[in-house]
Amino acid sequence: MRAPFSVVIITGASSGLGASLAKAYAAPHVALGLLGRDRQRLEATARACEALGATVNTAIIDVTDAPAMASWLREFDARHPVDLLIANAGTSAGPPLTAPRRAPKQQPGRSELTCSAPSTPSSPFCRSCARADAAASPLSRR
């Protein structure tokens, strides 16, 4: 059963789990904000979601670009107050087993960067969520 969210943002929506989540949430009367780095794959995901009845807004943004992320999130949230943000972009597998070992400071993972910007409670997007509904978590206003 799909949760009753009507406005969902998904980072990393151009393939894999992000694309699958986008299609799972896509339905009539649902607005999706889909972010990714691969334009062709992101557009394919958007078309599939639109075919399922969703209204879709896409943006080609790297989640490590905090100013671009914050700007897009604020603009999208102003048009469609966000119910759910899924910070999916990133990789968790790490470097290949044959790669030389490095100190953690030298190889930040994309998932670490996703969690630190801009979806942290101190970000402008999450502060606006908290102001809109002080009782809700910064990632969901339901």
C-alpha cells in the first residue's frame, strides 16, 4: 500500500531505486520533484511517472551542489508544499575492493554528502518545513 503523500521529492531519480520509487509514488493528483544527473534517464523516469498520472518537475542537479539544491528545493516547495523528501542519491558500495585504501577524509561518499546538504535540519528548506508545521519532522509535514 502506497503512503498518502501528494508531493514528493526524490533525489537520484534517474535510475535504480530512485526511479523505482518515483514510479511507485506516481499517481493522479501527485506532484513529483525528480532530481538526477543523467538528463536522458531522468526524462525517461519522468515520462513513466506522467503516464501514471503524476505531475512531474525535473532538475539536473548534483546533490553536492548545495546552493543549487537549496534554490531548487525552495522554488519547488513554494509551488508544491512538500510532504516527503527522499534523499536517495548516492552510492553505498564504496570503492572497488582492488582500490588502494585511503583515509576516510579523502573519499567522502555521495550518500554522506546527500545527508549533509541540503536536507539537514539547518538547511533553508528544512527550516521552512519546520516553520510551516512545528510539530512535523523536517522531512515530512504529514
